Amino acid sequence: MTKRKNLFSIAHDHFHGLMLAQMIKKDGQVLEGMPSTVDEKVRFTIHFHEQEFINHFYIEENILLPLVKSYTHKVDKHLEKMVKEHNEINELVNSLKDKDDLKMKLDKIGRKLETHVQMEEWILFPAIQDALDDEELKKLAKELEENGYENIYKY
Ligand SMILES: [Fe+2]
Ligand SMILES: [Fe+2]
């Protein structure tokens, strides 16, 4: 048990997600050189969603999820939560096209992003690590890496 305790590290994309969350949340920090007005933040969020989230969610839902499910059903409820939250984030980002309540929507996206990353990093990934054996984890890490998702499981 101790041997496998710290096998995973934070996914690279998740750092970006957390930074975006800080930038767009109502009480988030002002980050130097980053968008500061509501309009700039909206444009940045939509761009970021297109450039990073869509691919990131695709890999989690189409590579990580089926592979994990082929090994175990112990984490199904976390995987379902993951997909549900992706859909909620997508819907929230799409709602930015309607110009009403932009500040409130940005705040909601920031909070949702933060709790989503925390759920994956603190609950889902450790649960996968506990449920899979070393060989299965290696295969998962390799598949993720080959698809551009930073290796979250260290060997
Ligand atoms: Fe996710
Ligand atoms: Fe993720």
C-alpha cells in the first residue's frame, strides 16, 4: 500500500484549468498580464475551452473512461460524475454567447472548473489507482500519454 501511495501527479492541463478558474472567479486573484475585463475574460474562456477543454474532456471520456471500465466498475459513479460535470461546463461556456449576466456566468464556470479538477485529482484518480493493478495502471498511463494527456501515474 505504502509503495503505491504517491503514484500519481497532477495532470498538466489541470494546472491550466485552475489558473483559468482563478482568473474568472468573482473573488479570484488578478493575474498579471492576463485578461482583466469581463469581455476579455469571456473571449479568453471561450478560446481556452475550444483549444484545451474539448480535447481534454474527449480524452477523459473516450480513452480513460472505457479503459478503466474494462478493468473495474468500482469507480463508475465517479466516472459518471466526471461526464456530468463536463456537460455542465460545456453548457456554461456555451451560455457565454448570450451576453446577459456574464460576470455571474464567469464566476460559475470558475467555481465549477475548480471543483471538477479537485474531484478528479482528489477522488477519481486516487480511486482508479486503488482499483487497478500495476499492469493496468501502466497501460492506462501509456494510452493517456500517447494521446497527449500528461502521464498522471508515475512509474
Ligand atoms: Fe474532466
Ligand atoms: Fe480533467
